[in-house]
Amino acid sequence: MGLVYDSRMRAIVIGSAAGGAFPQWNCGCPNCVAVRAGKEGYLPRTQDSVAITANGDRFALVNASPDVLAQIRATPALWPRAPRHTPIGAVVLTNGDMDHVLGLFSLRESQPLAIYATPAVWRGLEASILLRTLKRFEGQVVFRPIALGEEVALEDAAGAPLGVVMRAFAAPGKLPVHLMGHAAESAEDNVWLSLRDLRDADAKRGSLAYAAACASLEGVDLAGHDAVLFDGTFFREDELVRLGLSKAVAKDMAHLPIESGSLHAKIDARRKIYTHVNNTNPILGPTDERRAVVAAGWEIAFDGMEIEV
Ligand code: MLT
Ligand code: MN
Ligand code: ZN
């Protein structure tokens, strides 16, 4: 894959699995066994993250997964262009879940970064002493609070524009597991994003919606986007229970299941793509469930998928 310096906004899905990745290190479910064995129709996946660019030159990461170093290694567009350099200027956090924030600590090599997060998500990070490693010098991490519903042009730590305009909206979600019982729940715990090209004042170009963790579509209006990346964590509400892996159902984990939730929901978008797919989800294999998803007009994200809007 060569570098493509184009003039359209595009997203590279650098990780398409839910927390735990695919295969998950401690999982012997049928999917994880199949992908380890290299069975046809199964692709390994790293944890949920998307790189957004307007010009192919500067990028914003949406979420920083524990796999971020491997994801950058696998994505030439994200490689340095100089002896000490990164095209990544900002990281946008859509919640404080471990699979979305742990990668921050792997990006600590004295690299200035802008971090966009809601004040609630930022407070959760500040509660960890580890955040100090991103504050080795003034300006290493520049926190830019996300205000729900307000349009913001993304900038790097020095204030240079990245060419992408973002709006964040509350998405039905939950506190990160490690903060449950330790922080008050807030509408700012989990957001979905609407992203468009800064040059696109008249909405002539496409826009992208990202809602990788979404417990319900109530009040979440994804209509009008060119491409929608949506929560594909679970196919069924009781997927983990059926496999004997957990007592938790999708609702307990604030993920709308595909079959009874998003699959036939009316989402007016040119492309609808499931991402943040859990390793137990049958759509990860050549199954009836995958065929049903494709027949309903959905795509399934994979690592390295490029979405031009
Ligand atoms: C989720 O998507 O539900 C979380 O990543 C789960 C977790 O924090 O383990
Ligand atoms: Mn997750
Ligand atoms: Zn598994």
C-alpha cells in the first residue's frame, strides 16, 4: 500500500475488533480457535481505532487502542516523514474504556499531541497517576475539551489545523468498567462523532459518522452521513451467555446487538459499516449471520479498510 496524497477526507480503520481483539489472548471460543488456525473466512483484527485525514498528510486518531503501535506499523500513511515526526496530530477519545485509551501510554515518546475528550472522560484519565507520563513537559499533551453538539476544527498540539471538522453527540453508553462505582454517570461518558472535511462548507463532500459504542439508537441521528461506522460488538443480545463465557448480555455492556437492534434500523447513509466487532460475533466467520448482515446492506470493517467519503 503506497501513500496516497489525495484531497478527499478518508478514514482508515486501523482496528476493527472490540476490546480483547481477535483472537483474544485468553479466549478459546469457536471464532478465536478458527482464526488462530487460519481457517478460511476468518481475519485477525486489532482493537477499535480509526485514523482520519483530509489531505493524507496529517491525521487524527479516533481512539487509542492497546494495539496502537502495531496499527501504526501496519499503516504506512501513519509512518514518520522525518527523523522525529508523526503525521498523527490529535487523538479523539469517544469514551474512557481501556480499549480506547490504553494506547495513549504507548504514544508517550515526548511527542506533543492534542487530546480531544469530554471533561468526564478526561477526569477519568486524570484519576490515574499514569497520565503523568504524558505530562513530562509543558505542552506534551494539550487537552481540548469536547463540548457536546459544538462544531470544532481539529488542531494538533501547536494549533495547526488538521483539515477535519468534528461534532460530538452523547451516545447511550456507560462508564468505563474501572470507574463504575467510582464516578458519577454522565451523558458525556460516551459520544458518537460526526466528521467532515474542513473545506466542505456546503456539505458537497461526504461526511463520516463513528458510533462504535452505542447502547441504543434512540436520540442518535446518524442520517445524512456518507458513511456510518457503527457498533458491531455483538450479533445477539445473549451471545456471551450462549457461549458460556459470561452472565452479561449486550445491554449490560451498553452495546446494541445487531440482530435485534441495528440490522434493520432505518439509517439513511450511503455506506453502513459494523466495527468494534467482538471476537464472539458470528459475523467474523463465513456464516449465515454474516450473510444476513451483508444482505441487509451492511459492510463489516476489517483492519486496513479505507473509507473515502
Ligand atoms: C466495551 O466496549 O464494552 C468495553 O471496551 C468493555 C471493557 O471495557 O472491557
Ligand atoms: Mn470497547
Ligand atoms: Zn473468542
